[in-house]
Amino acid sequence: MPPVTLRDVARHAGVSHQTVSNVLNGHPHVLATTRDRVLAAILALDYHPHQAAKALREARVTTLCCTFCGHDPENIDDPYRNLVQSAFIAEAQGHGYSVTTAFIGEDGDLAPLRQRFLQRQFGGTVLVGTTLTSAQLRTIQGWSLPTVLFDHALPDTVGISADYAAGMAALVQRHVATGRRHLALIIPVADPGSTSVERREAFLQACAQHGVQGRLVDGDWSYASGYRAMQALWAGDHPPDAVLGGNDRMGTGALRAAHDLGLAVPADVGISGFDDFQFAQFTTPALTTVRIPHGDMARHAVRALITVLGGGTPPSRVVPLSLTVRESA
């Protein structure tokens, strides 16, 4: 004979399975007559709650997952990942939740994440990173996995992102205001992620609006790619008078290359980044950049996920960015 389930008890007592659950958990707002019916049904059917399943259910609603999309789990020196993850953990713990971390690799394999969710290792996730596609998001939503998108814009989801277009426009305007007329942006030129697209398009549009030359140079978000791109620019026939790193790491790499090339910054070339990580104020010269409040965004994403877990639908949010002017531009 199959074991008696909570739904069997509900049918026998003529109530919903949620009412049975409320009785078992000592909910104070169950009517006394209803509670008596449920307890009688439990006794008649010899129902015994599955304690292991109960523990899994409790883990599901008290554990959140921070899922990094397209990030290498071995790259532990990534300041973006470290800042976001630290803020995520601090905010979750402040609300009484524990945290686990997952990774969706460049191959886009969702199976490990799905398996962990089905095993009730977590109840909801914040998806971090711009490599997630609309098709992948639809697949994840098909699991009924409560989800909030971080730093990436896709339709039909709750998410938080930043106004990268306005930030890039302000940065271009700053370079133009200092007399620059030939600008180069180091950025992954084929990256389809929303944050890359916004930065690239805003850069080209701003250059056109100001009547200055703008070109894209390929990078991969790393210090080394910023260094290589700067070296390549100065090996060419028409070097720029301003170099914009698509993030602070590439901007810092460009700064180092300028030093090795014997260039004076900003006298010979203006250089900037995009993030305003703490190290940007300690480069030589200090790096002009656009401040992205990653920590505040991560904390907001956690609060939004908790709202989703509670059955709510928080609005998506686009965070304004601010220009931080330092010595390099």
C-alpha cells in the first residue's frame, strides 16, 4: 500500500492541502473545528509527515542562489564577481537567508543548475551576467524557478540593470570637453550582452553627436586585453588622443601600456575606465571612470528575489550612473 500523503488527509477532512499544512505547523488562524477535523483525519489515516521532505522544503525557502552566467569559477580575482557576491551574501543573511553559488559556463549548460534546484538546494536565484540568452531564461522560467536578473536586460523578467548609455555619453562628453577629437573604446566588439551593446552604441552615438572620431577596439574585460589594445593602437598610423576602457580593468591595462610606451597621461592621451572599483583611485595617475553601484544593485536584487519568493512582483529597475573625474582624463 502506498504511503498516506498530505493530500490524502486533505481529501478525507474536506479541506485544502494548505490547511492541513497550517495545522501541522501550528498556524494560529485555523478554526478550532477545522483543526479537529484535520487531526481526526490524520489519526484515521495514520498519517506521518515526511520529515526529510519537510527539511528539504524548509531549505528551499531559506536558501538563495547567486548564479554567475559566463563567469569562470576559477577566476577568483575578478573584482566584479567578488563585490557582487559579497553584497549578495550580506543582504541575504540580513534577511535570514543562507546563500549558495552556481555557475553557468560559456557552453550554456543549464543541467547542473536545474538538478540543484530540483534537489531543493535553493528556492530562488539571481542570475548575474550578460551571456544569458532569452531562450535560456525561458527554459529556467519553465522550471518555475523564482528568478531575478542582475546587470542584464531581457524581456518578461524582474531585473535590475544600470543606465550604461547615459554613463558612456557622459564619459565621451568629458573627453571632448578636454579637447579630445579621436576616441577609441576598448570593449568586446562582438559581445551580444545588453551591457556591452549599450556601451558600444552609446559611445558611437555620442562621438557622432559631438562631431569627433570614434572607433571600437576589441578587448575581453581583462587587464591584459586593455594593455594589448593600447599597444596596438600606438603601433598604428593614427593613434587616438583618448582611450576609453569598457571597464576599469581594461582602462588600467591601457594606463600601464601608456607608461611602458613613454606616454604622458593625460598630456599625450586621456584614459578612462568604467566601474569605479576601489583600485581606480590608486592607479598612477588616478583613473577617471563611471561609477556603477554594483553593491547597491546586488542588495536590491536580493530584496527583489525575496519579494518574488513571497508571491510578489517587484518592478524592474534601471540605476543611474555618475561620472568620477580623476587625473587620467
